[in-house]
Amino acid sequence: MQAVIASDHKSGVSGLSVAEVPYPHAAENDVIVRVHAASFTPGELDWPGTWSDRAGRDRAPSIPGHEVSGVVAELGYGTTGLTIGQRVFGVADWTRNGTLAEYVAVEARNLAPLSSGVDHTVAAALPISGLTAWQALFDHGRLAAGQTVLIHGAAGAVGSMAVQLALEAGARVIGTGRARHGDTVLGLGAHAFVDLDRHRLEDLDEVDVVLDVIGGETLDRSAKLVRPGGVLVTIAEPPRVMPEQGRAIFFVVESDRECLVRLERRVRDGRLRPPATSVRPLSEAVAAFDSQHGAGKPVIRIAADDLGCTGSRAEGH
């Protein structure tokens, strides 16, 4: 099958290529997904899991990408809850070969059913951004109706999802970003927008929750904005400055099938707008890694439709 291959840690993007690789093995409780669309995080070539397995052993060359939408092609021994031919989406394991391939092996628990009305390219952009926003706001931030949340990078993939989810929960939302992001953030329904180039964070009132995706100085300065009993949540780096009377949490997103179901339902019903996407074919996946300044979350389209996806390995090759 065809896949994007990352040759070694030192080469970075220059070590990426599209090549023929072996069809994946379905371990116990695995699903083989025929990939229709996949997405990736630009910085994942620097993640330890990209280059080593769960035991810390080197596994280069590796296949990057961790978000997937496709159709179940094969079930591993003991796999339950999914059927061959079913449309699914979800998150691949951090320490296994990823989703930028025609087929990928994924633990069944990391996949959720995908409705026929949701396009694969839309679903592939949803898992990591949606799960991160949900877990930051509700699992770690404990955001509730009537509270105020400050969301840094509110026009981005995670931030835009967080704005919508926080509004649905009944919170007051303040988004930050660069001047060019203002219309986007306010268009999502945020109550206010702060231009980080023109306005001082120190001039803002205290908030119940800060969601940070930027890190560095922005993260440091945000600690003072957390009111007593509030929380600073970041996915960028461990906080160096703590709120005086609140909590500070750094976390890495985890797969959660129930949460994926909740997110998919909201997309299907029109209550949640997924991140904007920039869609390319597999042949242009390397170029997509190398051009992260364009608009939209990168999505790679791999299979064109759902036809012919119900067979086993022998039928699919």
C-alpha cells in the first residue's frame, strides 16, 4: 500500500516521502481502517512517540498522522463493537504507525461511528482538535454556565472548537489572536476579541478559565488573569507561573470514544462547525507538512468514496 514515510528524526520534513509499505497487521482488539481522509499535527515529527514504540524501542522509519476517517476493512481477534464496512473516525495510537496511509491499524476503542451525512474530510479534522477543546474546557477546566473563559489562539483548530463548545455550555467567551483573526473569532460567537499585538493581557478582568495553546510569555502572563478558584489549562508546555489562588494544568489529549460520539453528533446536527481544512491528495502530503502557513487544518484525502471497502486484506489489494 502507499503511505507517507518519515525516515529518521534528524531529517525532519526533508526525510518524508510517499512510498510502498506493507499492509498493517491487525493485533488483538484492533481494526484495520481503509483510510479515506487523514490529518496530522505539524509538530509531530518532534514527538518521541513518532520514533519509538511503547517500550521505547526505535521504530524508524515510521508513518506519521494520528487522525483518521474511513471504513472498517478488517477486525482483529477479539474486536467488538464495530463491523466490517462501517464508517468510523478517531485517533491512532501515538506510538504506532499512523494514518497517512491507505490502511491503518487502530485500537477499536479509539474509533467512533461516523454518520453518512458527515464527509470524511470533515471528520478527519475533528478528533484531536475536538477532543483537546472538550477535555481542556470540561475535564480539566470544569467550565460551567455563567463562567467566563479566555481562549488563546481562538481562531485556530483547537481554539475555534473551544469557542463553540464554551458558548454552548453557557459561558462568556473572550478570544485572543492576531488582528486578522478578529472577524473569525467574533463570527464564531465570542463575546469579545483581544488583539495580542495591540492590547495588554494585564488590562483584562479576571476569568474563571484560561485555555492556552501558545505557551511562552503568553502562558506566563495568563496566570495573573485566573480568579480565585479558577484554572489555567495549557496544551503548550508545563506552566512556569502559577495562579495565586487557582490551579494550573498541562495535559496531553487522550482518545475518548464517548466524547468523539458527542462531537460527531454536534457536527451532524449543525451545532458545531469543525475547523476549516486545507485538503490535498496523498501525493501532496509531504508538501502539506512543509507549508503550514496556509489557511486551514491540513487534511489528506486518500480514498475517494466508500465503495469497495468492505473486503478483507486479500480483497483490498
